[in-house]
Amino acid sequence: MREQVLDAAEEMVQERGLAAVSFQQLADAVGLSKASVFHHFPNKEAVAAALVDRCQTKYGAEYGSVIEADLAAPEKLRRIAGIFERGLKENRLCLLNSLGQSVSTLSESVQADLRLSASRAIDRYAKVFEQGLREGSLSFEGEPADAAAAFLALLEGLQVLARAKRDQPMYMNAAMSYIASITV
């Protein structure tokens, strides 16, 4: 039942942010009493911490398989953008972005978890930018970690923009345009 509550919380946080999610809404979504939800998660902090952990576990492995694949760096970037596109199509924006909007309301512990998750994502993507420099397939200014942070911010921002405009094709068109602009 804990996983069902997390599924509902993830969907609600991605749709409207952590601050707009109540325990009653979570209970209603999974057919439990409010007290039963509190049994699994004593407060929103616990929900947020579990979501950050889940994000690292669930999506980290998916990104890792793309990054470790025997592909050229530009193709890896396209596939990472595709993972974000799938999230957009399912109305599931990046959890780092969704939770990051509520960062000032989170405890220092959950903020630290969120920072760690963001750092891990940037480190993963930096490997692709490093690979691109080694193989001569990518050209960009600055360090690979900076390019990776910009790429992550681009994908998150494009998700938000495409959702706001109700223009999903714009997401992939813009992401592919950016990747083409740094591909040698």
C-alpha cells in the first residue's frame, strides 16, 4: 500500500507541486483513510524524502542504462531527452523540478537529498559530455559538468514550457535543435 500512496503522491506532485497535495487527497486517491496514509508517512517531509529516493532509484537506473550503452554521445543525449519526453506525454514532469519548486518548505534533510539527487543527475550527464569531447562528437563551452547542468535545466524547462503551451511536439523539436547545435 505504501507504493500505491507514493504513486499517487508522485502524480500529484508532478501535476501541481508538493504544497498543493493533502493527506486527504492521497487517502482518497488510493482508497485509504487519512490515518492509514499517516501510518506510512507521518508528514509531507516523509513523502518528499520517499519521492526523492524513488526518483534516484527508479529513474537513475533508466538514465544509467542509456549512459552506459555503446552509443555515440549525441545519441545518448537524444535518448535522455526521449525519457523526459515520455514523462511529459504521461503528464509526469521531472521530480527534481517538481520538488525543487517547494524547496523552501522542505526540511534541511530533504533539501540535502534533493541536492544530492540533482548532483547525481548532473554527474551522470557529465559523463556523456566528457565522452562527446573524447570522441569529437560534441562541441560546447566550459566544463562537462556545466554543460550537463545546462542540459538538465533545458530538459526540465522544456517540459514546463511544453506543458504550459499544451504543445508536446515543441518539447522534442527544441531538445533536438539544441542537441544538433552542439553536435559536431
